[in-house]
Amino acid sequence: MRRTARTAALTAVLCALAAGCGIRGTAVPVDAGSAPSRASCLTRPGPATPPPNGPALTVQLLCASQLTPVVRQHAGPGAERPVDMARALLDELRRQPSSAEEATGLSTDVPQRLTVSGPRRDDPAGTLRLSTPPDELPQLGLAQIVCTFAGTAAAENRRSVLLGGPGGEAPRSYVCTDDIRAHPENLQGD
């Protein structure tokens, strides 16, 4: 009899635990952000084999839908002009994460074939032209580019980045903030 009572009690507890996760449903839609991730992103791996004489560049990679700074060694030429720095940074953003970076949950949403050039004759100073119009890029990839360029020689050390596409459209100003790093999907140009 005791055994039957214990078995029944244990069965009731297991059924209660299996019935739900403890979060009550609601009739009001709730935007609670992206789903949780098991990726740590706290361990920022360095390059496996740094190239000789390559400069260290900090780029913004994605982890759990947020931007995370990662230092990479760049094997390309030096970056004396703003457009050269933008090219070096874009090279690193386009490069797929190493296996060590992927293991910590890092990724990139910057298109592989994207290129950057300097301003046209009638552009405001500091404009960078992308081979794809900014509003046609993946939102997270655009945020990666803006927050990687911001505060560097590519953006003339400003927090804002002037970006245009290959056509004749006027460039737009994008600002990287802590909120954009946490929620890159909210990036808007002025």
C-alpha cells in the first residue's frame, strides 16, 4: 500500500513537471527579443596563426543577435587612407569565422562579394560607397559594418558613418551606439 501511494505521488509530481515550463500564456503579444542562445561569446578567440606584420583590427561579429568585438590579424596592406582602412575592415567582416570563433557562437552576416570605395566628387567628405545599397544589405550585416567602421580611420574617427551605394543616391549617416550593438536590427540611417 505504501509503495502504491509513493508511486502515485511520484507519478503526480512527474506529470506536473512535464505539463509546462512555468511560463503562463498571455492574450497580449509580447516581444521579448530573440530566443536564448547556448553560445557563450564571452571567450573571444584570437587568430589561430597571426600573419607576419599584419595589423590587429577590431571587427564586430554576431553572437546571439548582438554585436561582439573581435580582434583579428589582417594580412593585407596597411591602411593609410580612410578607404584603405574601410577595405581592410570589410575584408575581415566578409571572412568566415574561424573554427574557434564559430565554437563560441560567432558569425557574420556581411555578404562575401561586398566591396567598398571612396567618395564620389560630389559626395560629402568621409563618404564610403558600398557595391550594394545599404538598404539592400542584411540588417545585421549593415550594423556590423557601421559599428566596425565607427570610431576608426575608416570613418575619420567619428561615431557616425556616411554610407552610400553604387548608384547616384545620396549617402546616409549611420550611428553606432551601445543600443545598436545590443539590438543591431534597430539600426536606422539619417
